[in-house]
Amino acid sequence: MKGIAVSLLAIAATLALSGCQRDEPRDVAKVSGRMFVFNYRVAIATYLVTLQRVAPIRDGSTVEATFENPRGGAELTTREKIFPMDEKIAIQSPPVECVKQDRPYKVTIRIKGPEGDILQTIETTIRSDTDQSLLPAKPLTVGPLYTPNPEVFKPDGKMDMRPVEGVWRREHLPLIPVLVTGI
């Protein structure tokens, strides 16, 4: 009887001590892809990051991504709901301008629980292998049926495939702000 009591006491002590262990934070997702998407059809560029879920994510969780603005100025932020059954999470930025080839752009991703607590923060960079100046200045198609854009595809058979002219760059700003009013 004394042996059983000692065994039960040992088991209880082991269980009590195992409950005192510190929970290590664990990742819930990992980056599985990242790139710039240059959509020639609509003449826009966006960031695209995909995450692979590696642990359960509670219903009501969200992902918030902050993208460096290639044009300069304030960072671009997007926030989306995460669905627990999704194995992959795709995060796309709003349209961006002035993407330069071979320059790293910073991206910060925060996965938040339903109560707003941060479950994981991921920092990465995205580097484009193409310069945005290669995009056409105007969308190639218009409307839901991908109708050729009449501003690009002229009635006489000519095409206006010029790239964006005068892509705005920080170095083109005047040193002194100028206000232009009614002309």
C-alpha cells in the first residue's frame, strides 16, 4: 500500500512540475512565397506574400501587413481575416508605384488572435527582378470582358505601348515646395 502511495505521489509531482514549464512562443505560419506582381493588363504593380500555416489559427484571427512604399512616404498597410481552414494565406498590397529592380523593399507581417494579441511577427524583404518602368502607361484592357483599351489600341491599327512617362521619383522633387494655383 505504501508503494502505491509513493508511486501516486511521484506521478502527481511530475504532473505538477510539468505544468510549471514555460510555454515557448511558436510560429503559426511561415513565408512560402514573396514577389512583386506586374499586371500588364491593368497597368499596376502590387506586392504579394504567401504564408503557409504551420499551426492551428483560431477563428477570428487576422493578418496585418505593412509594406514599404516604393514611392516614398507613409507605409502601405493591409488587414485581412484569416479563415482557420485555409492552409495558405495570401496577402496583397494596394497598387504601388516606382518599384526599382534589385532594390530590397521591407515587409512586416503581424498575425493577430481574435482578441488582437500578436501571435507572430514576420519581417522579410522583397526584391523585384523587373523595373516598374516596363509597365505600360495605360491599361491594355478595360471593363469586365477585357475589351482592348481604345487609348492604347488605336482605330488605325497603331498601338500606344509607351511606358509610364516621368515616373515620380523622390529625386525629382524640387528642394523648395511650390504651390501652383489657378492658371
